[in-house]
Amino acid sequence: MGQSNKRPVITVFKPVKSVRTFEAISDQIRRQIETGVLQPGDKLPSDRELAVQFGVSRNSVREALRILESASILELQQGASGGAFILEGDGSNVSRSISDMMALKQISLQHVTEARVELMNVILRLACENADASDFELLEKNINTTRAAVETNDLELQMESTKDFYTIIAQSTKNPMYTLIVAPISEVVRRFVREAGIRIPIEVVKTREQLLQLLRDRDAEGAIAVLSAHLDTIHEAILHRSHH
């Protein structure tokens, strides 16, 4: 994360008067991010300085910063060059929400799979229209990485390259909303795959090669059929493992 602050950030926060002071503080910081006053990589003033600006105790400031950290909006770094830094939005708090709702039995694996299949159908259609040579090249490199990870039995790399595979396809739509939505769903599925101890068989690499060819051919329906069947297979494998 950027230790050297690239630009001087002039924040002007107003004193807060509220029963839930920390919420009022975090709301003001969120608004400054929304309006572009604060940007990814920026460092907030010290908690002492923030306490003065907000007209509250340092404890209230720290509580607000912790809330923003758990929402993946800030990163709190220790040490002399530490402080509160604004993060790039990456959807990690969304995957946490999905996991929490699954733990509370409000969302099932079936819900996640259905949503993922439908979402990927839309993404594949757009990818077939908008993907360019550089996207295909990234997918090709990714598939080679996955093949190597399967051959060397490197489970961590298999997981990482799988997540990247879906991210690259989402990015090739040229609509950043899809990348943001796909990331947390992939992350949740990745946790299930890891817990079920599922390793990627070489057939998956062949499926991805087939998918890449269909994207190159701009064959959306073909790509959808191949990926839907593949995602169903993963769903069945997770269910099978988790019931044993």
C-alpha cells in the first residue's frame, strides 16, 4: 500500500453531534470518498487530528476507523509511516457478507451456483462481443499457469489461477461492474472448493481451452453451454464431498 502519500489531502470534517458518534464519523469519511475528495492510496490525518476536526474523543475516531477497516474501505498500518489509508474497492466485503449469510442459512450453495451460472451467461455474451486480443492472451497465459499448477499439484496456485480466470473473462466485458460482482462470488466458491479438498483435474484445463476457443470464435451460446455444464459439475462435486 502507498506509504508515500502522492498528494496532500485537505480534508475538512465538521464536528459531529450524535448518539452513535462513530457512525457519523464513518459516514462523513465515506462521503468524502464518494465525492472524490479522498481517493485510493490517500492517507487520513492522524486520529488526534481527526478527533479535533470532528470534535470528538480519539476513541470514537478509532472505532469509526475500525468499522471502515472491516468494510475494506481503509487499511490501518502500524509503525512510524503507518496510518489509515484508503483502499481500492475490491468486493472483499461483499464475499464476507455472502459467507455470513450462508453461515446463517439465509443463502444456500444452490443460490450461489444459480446466481453464478446466470451471471456468467451475461458476462460470456458481453465477452464474446467485447473481448480483444490482449484478453485472449491473458486467458491463454492463465490456462498455461493452471496446467502447470495441476501438473505440480500446487493447490494454492490452482485456486489463485481459477479466480483470475473468471476475473479476466469479466474484465473482457469492458464493464467494471461485472468484475466487481464476479470477484466475491468466485471467492465464496473458492472457499467451498478448498474446504471440500477438491483439486483441479486436467479435464478442467481442457474445458477452459475449449471456452477460450469459443470466445475467440465469438460463439456465445457454445461458451454458455460449456461453462454452465462445468459449473454444475463443480456444484455436484462440492455437495458430494461435503456430505461425506
